[in-house]
Amino acid sequence: MTVTPKITVGDGRLVAHGRTILTGVPENIMLTHASGAGLVDGAFVGATAGEAKSMHVFTFGTLR
């Protein structure tokens, strides 16, 4: 049995359970799936930056 993530980021979209939540998601936005016992439908949404600073402001996309 293959289990696929229900939350994904790709093609400029954040999709949860087949529904687009955000559009215009930049390439520096990343998704890390929750880990734990059994099937977990959670994820952490973060961003990567080109330089280290004490504060960053990121655009995550447009809410649908």
C-alpha cells in the first residue's frame, strides 16, 4: 500500500487534501511532513533565506 502526503507544495501552490489553499507560493517555501507513529496529516511550512539575519519577512503566497 502506498500512502501519499495529503499536504503538498509545488507548481506555485500549497494544496491540502486536494484543495488549493495558497497560490503564488515562491520557490523558497518548503514543506516538512510531520513524523510520528501511524498516518499523520500534518506538516510544517517554512522558508529558506539567502543570508542569515535576526529577522526575516517572507511572502507565502495568496490565500484562496
